[in-house]
Amino acid sequence: MNRQEILHRRALAGIAVLVVITIVMTAIAQLTGAGARYTPNGEAIATAELRFEDQSNGVVAVYDGQSGARIVAFGMDEGVFVRSVMRGVARQRRLRGDDSQAPVELSRQSDGELWLTDPVTGVQIYLGAFGPDNLAAFNALLDSRQQISASIEAGEAS
């Protein structure tokens, strides 16, 4: 047996081992659900289109994406989690060269989960993964937006 045949056999053996490992890893991932994309399970029972605006004084203002009404303003040391999530969304948009002023959608599902969806980039963020305190910050935004919308509608009805 010459040296070239030995190298070919070793290469074939290496490829065979790699194929077997790939098949085993794929089977494990399929059986355990590892790496599965997590998407909303329930139906949206409350939604809000929100637009975030960085102001020159360091304040981040949150506006209703439909009416333009101001929902809340976070000062420099306020809304840290909300600010960081929205910076991540803005960064994704900048990387893609997309519109940074388009609203995002915040939705509460029938199963109680809260999701932030960026329709521009298609990014979905499950907010419950960040713990109850951080989830409460976005729940408060959604609740505030609903109160403001109800006030606007009541004013129009009068």
C-alpha cells in the first residue's frame, strides 16, 4: 500500500466520522427542540405601535405610533431596560440601512406573554425572557398606551 492510498483512506474515514457526528447532532436537536425558534403561541389580545425618539437632552420619549400622542419620557437614569432593548432594535435597523423612525409593535398574547416585534427588520423579542422586573417595564408601556388611547377616544366621542 503506498502513501497516497493511506492518506485517501484516512480522509474518507474522517469524512465518515464527520457525517455520523452531524447525523447524531441533528437527531439530538430534533428530539430535544434545541435551537428551535421561539415564536408567540397565543393570540394578541393587546397591541400597541410605539415610536421611540432620542432627544438632545438625553431623554427617550415614547409615542403612540398611530396617534402620535406622547406616552412616556425616560430621563437619563430611567427605563434602562426599555432603552437597551430599543437601542438593539435601532442598531439592527442601522446595520440594514432601514428607517429608524418606524414604530415597533408591542403585543400581549392570550397566554400572558409579551412580545416586541420590529416590522422593519422582522426581529421578534420575547420580553418574558428578561425577568419579571424588565417585563413589567414593557407591560407598563402597553398599559399607559391603552389608557391614553381610551382618553383620546373618549375625547373624540364627547
